[in-house]
Amino acid sequence: MLTGHYTDVEAVAPGMPDAQATIRWLITREKGARHFAMRVIEIAGKGDRIPLHAHDYEHEVFVLEGTGRALTETGSRDLVPGDYVFVEPGEKHGFENTGTALFRFICVIPNPA
Amino acid sequence: MLTGHYTDVEAVAPGMPDAQATIRWLITREKGARHFAMRVIEIAGKGDRIPLHAHDYEHEVFVLEGTGRALTETGSRDLVPGDYVFVEPGEKHGFENTGTALFRFICVIPNPA
């Protein structure tokens, strides 16, 4: 069993250079997780965003703190703590902080093949 | 994209008859998630627990609310909001509410084969 607090995991830059966010890789293949990885993503300031993009794997998201919205090609969905989001593989999506406090959410992805 | 609030998903009895807990299946294969499922598990009262057990799949857990502990064969780990837990496939584990408020956590598992 591996346990820890998310703040003990370093917040690093995400792979997308134009994303105004940081990411903490809590549970990963390197830590023994063979199927999927749990990360915490933080978007700090009002209007900051992870722009619309797509990839061939899904997201399973749970909002922890703050207010924001999930962006799609056809509009957006407002998000508050306790909301979950499922993003299909290949679906264009993004996230934006719409409040003045930190917008924080869990995002689980399958491990790369 | 699928979105919703976790309280809109019914809290049902878990598969283990001796578990003093309820489970909300937020994101599942039936909702389009092909690799893994996101659930919210709630243990209501002080001392209530999911007893020690094991299965052949892993857990990725994130504590949302309340205080509790993760049980193992060799002891326990205290848990507070923001803590994460990785349980290896086959590892004996359980969870207990140690506070007077609801103990709530996310638990992600791979879909059954």
C-alpha cells in the first residue's frame, strides 16, 4: 500500500506548453499502478485555461475545489466541487478557471501503451 | 462529454455484504468508460468499516472528506482529505471511519475483464 498527501507530490508543468496549469502525478506506473494514473491538476487564476485539445485516451475527472468550466467544441459546462466529467477518447476538450480561487480537480487517465 | 454531480448518482450497497459503506458509480463502462470506473465511497459513522479483504485488481483512492484509516494486515494508515492511497492487486486492505462525520473518498478500479 502506498499512501501520501497530494501536496507532497510536486506540481510540475504539464506536457502541453500552452496549458496554464500544473499537474501532480499522485499514482503512476512507476509507483506500481499498471492500468491507470491518478493526477491532481490545478489552474490558478481567473480565466486561466487548458485550451481545447484532443488525444486518443479518455479522462475521468472529479472537481475538488474552486469553480470552472469544461470546454467543448460546442459550448461549455460549468463545474463546481463534487462534479465529475468523463471525456471520451478523441473528444476535443479543455478546462478553465472561472473563479478567483484555485480550480483543482482529479484527472485519471489510462497508462500509455 | 458526460458531466454530473456525484450526489445525483444513487448511493447503493457495495458488493461486499459485511461492508458498512455505500457506493456511487459515477463513471462506468455502461457510461462509455472502457478502461476503468470512478466511484465515490461513503462510510457514515464512527467505527464503521469496510473489513479487510483482497481482490485481483488495484484501487486508486483520493480522500475527499472526513477522517479515517486504511487497514492493512500489518497495521493502519490515518487518512485525511487530500490523501491518496494505492492498493496493489491481491493486497489485503480495508477502510474505517475514525471521525464523527461522514468519511468520503474516490476509488478508481479497472473494469472487469
